[in-house]
Amino acid sequence: MRIARPLAVSAVTVVAAALTACGGGVDGTPGGSGVRDPYFPKAGNGGYDVTHYGLRLSYDPGRHHLTGTATITARATRDLSALALDLKGLDVAEVTVDGDRARWNRAGQDLTVRPADDLAGGESFRVTVRYAGAPETITDPDGSEEGWLRTRRGALALGEPTGSMAWFPGNHHPSDKATYDIEVTVPEDLRAESNGELTRQRTARGRTTFTWRTAEPMASHVATLAIGDYEVTRSRTRSGLPVHTAVDPDRVRSSRPVLARIPEIITWAERNFGPYPFSSTGAIVAREEDAGYALETQNRPVFPGTPDLTTLVHELAHQWYGNSVSPKTWRDMWLNEGFATYAEWLWREDHGGDSAQETFDAFYAGGSADPEIWAFPPARPTDAAHISGAPVYVRGAMVLHRIRRTVGDAAFRDLLRGWAGKHRHGNADTADFTAYVEQRAPGKDFTAVWEDWLYGEGKPDLS
């Protein structure tokens, strides 16, 4: 959740042409720069699929200096003479492909790599990039900040939608998910918290190295790194799922009651959404000034200050909708935020609060979010600055409620669980969802739901 809140000729093509002029012809073609996302056309890259990131990082907060080695394991999806990685700022020292030094070029956010030998379609390969420098904070079109955020004693790395390219090179688009090993070395009085499981911690010569492993596929925008003097608590849910929380020392007392409800929330969510999709859960609670929003980073969402219960429910619901089932493009954000917002409505309904129908009626009747929630259809945000706008959240949830009214409560709960299961650890778009709903509810008419609520302009009529 973000709370606040024509393509040029590819640089790869230009570089490949120059290299060809210097060194003869090539059999492969350059991988495309950008995957033509409708809102972030420069994000991601074509021609290969990343399977694993191995990141070895060292950060000096006093100097604001990051040193990194990224080893990216990937598979070529076609014959390649060159490929591009997304990397913003930082200085590249060396690039190798399968151990051999490769030529490379920087242009904007593209790090274009030319292997010594062409890569054949279907071939697995490893790109290793050594880099260093002062990582940047990136300002989004909506004015929010992400990337590498400096904090009082360390840093907080947040990636949605494009910030991860500020601290490691990669194929930074949600359509390309991978597993991760992240090794981070920091001063010994600090901790480095990240996604997945802490597999090793060792201290030597005044610095501590933390090694984290994420074994389930993860989109790079929900990768995180939190460096600071966090207090860690470990527990388990009723089913034995590990719960790992890392909290700023000044927020421990205020956070304890709400974080203690994580096992209860996960148990409730599993009844509604299906089996939890990852190896652990938890939260990172930073200081209020460290970030301007909460974010559903995989395994343990990040909160700027003590979260309220509703926000905690929202971000944990994202582990199913947004993290496990990730969007194919940034146009499909309502599949993240509409689902997580509706999870809030269901939680209140199941815990003695307003029913989802009462919440729907209150938004339809007016209130502080009106007329903002009718500004554009949830499946078609106006532009990149609006992918986290009110219609994506609230009207997206209203779409789900209209589906529920059409199919009935029991069938709707089956839809929620089935959707999360069908695309577990994968990607999906709006067309996938509408087709899925119609397939699972034959004989039901969803014309008005799609035309008026999902894609329609303005405030739909209830009749």
C-alpha cells in the first residue's frame, strides 16, 4: 500500500550497433530496454528471465556509501547479443558474464551488457556486476519517495514501483520474479533486516554480516533492506509459521499490542484466502520520518511508526494479493490494492464492525473520499501518478463487493481462495481476473460489474 499518496530508440540497440561496427556482426539480437509497461515503459528488460539474485552488500551509514556485488542468474528467452539491466546511479566497476569480462555501457537507468559470446535462446547464464557509490532516493510521479532512504542511524530501501534499481541492478518489473540471497554487512551495533529467512549472522572486526534467503519467487519492488538498531522478536502462529518482527527501539512498547495480533490475522486470512504463500511472516516498524507510507514488502511489510490494526490487516493481505499473485503490469494495481482494501472490510465484518455492505454504502453515499474515488476507473488509472489513487483502492474494493453480491457469499469466498491459488507465486492481469470470475460463476451476468464499476467512467448507478 502506498499511503500519501512513444518510446525512444532503445539504448541497447544503439550500443549494440556501435559494438557491431567495432567488432563485426552478431547472430543474436539485443534484449529490449523496458518491457513497455503502460505507466513505466522504461522499467524491466526483454530477452531474458531472472531466476535468482545473489546480492553481497556492505553499507557505511556515516559515509553514506554502498558497495555491492550482484550475481544475477537468468535464462535467455531468445538469442541475445546484448542485454540490459536497470540500475539508477551508483558506479559500475566491472561486469562479467559466466566469469568472462563483458563490455558494458550506461544510459539513463540502463546498464547495457555485451557478453564476450552471444547467448543462445534457452541458455542459462550468470551476470556479475561490481558497483559502489552513494545510493539515491527516487521521487515517483505521485511525489512519494522510494529507493534508498537515509534514516537516523542507517537506511530503509523500498522499491514500489521503481526504487529497487537504486540499490541493485536487475530486471526491475513485477513480471519477472526470482529467488534471492541477500548478504549485508553493517557496523556491529546495527542490524540489517530483509525478506525471507535469516540464515547466518556473524561479526568480525567491528562489523556484522546478515545473510537472508528468500526461497519463494519475489518481485523486486517488494524486496526491502532495513538497516538500523532494531529490536527483534520471534514467535510462531498456531500452525507453526515463524513470525519475525523488527521494531525501532522507541516504537517497541506502542507496537507490541498490535504486532501481537499477527498470528490471529494470519489464521483469519488463511480461512479466507487460502494457505499462506511464504515461509514466514512478520513486520518491520521503522520511525515515522523514515518513510511516507506503509509497504507490503514480502514476508514482513514495512511501517513508518506503529501501525494501526486496519493497516496491518491490509499489508498482510497483500502477501496473497500483490506479492504471491503479482501484477503483470502497473496498470493492474487494483488487483493488489482493491483486494487488500476489501480484506479490511472483511476483517471489520468478521470482528463486530460494519459489514462490507455498510462500508460499501458509506463510500457510495459520500464522505471524505468522494468525489475522488470516482475520478477514474480502477482498471484504468489516469497515468503513473495515479496508480495508487483512491479509485484503485476503494473503487477496486467496490468491484469485489459487486462480484460478491452477484455470486453470493459462499461462492465469493471460493473465488478469493481460488484466485490466490491459481496464480500462486505468479503474475496476473485484469483480463485474467475477469475471465476467471466468469469461468467460476457460469450463468451469472457480470456485464454491469465490468462495464460500470471496473472500466466505467464516473459514479455508477446502483440500479
